[in-house]
Amino acid sequence: MAGLITNAVGVAAALCSMISFVPQATKIIRDRDTSGVSLKMYVVTVIGFALWSGYGVLLRSWPLVVSNLVTLGLAGLILVLKLMSSKGR
């Protein structure tokens, strides 16, 4: 039973992490405005999610890997959009 609770908490945490980036990505795509996005923060965030993904691979923990790869993709998209808009200015 403890393993089930542990996994449920992990899944809930992963879903929250993944979902948290969706509104920001949607707003940037819709408005084409990244002025409110910190470039340095997203660089660090993308590096962090890449490292978490690697950590998950080393632990062979598929939930850790998958959730961090999804979040890495969303944060990476926001970073790319920020970089593209910065070059256009």
C-alpha cells in the first residue's frame, strides 16, 4: 500500500509540473509576446529538466524520465520562442 501512495504522489507531482508550463507556452504562441519571460530563468530551467531526465535514466525510473522529458519539451519550446523573439528585435 505504501508503494501505491508513493506512486500516486509522484504522478500528481509530475502532472502538476507538466501542466504548469502549458498556460505560458499557449500564451506565448497566441500573443507572440515573450517580453515577460526571463531568458536566464528558462535556460536554467531547461538545464535542470535535462539533468532530472538524466537522473531518472540512471535510476531507471520511467515516471521520472517521462515527466521530466515532457516538461523539458515545454520549457524548451518557451526558451526557443524567447530566443527567436530576441533575435527579431
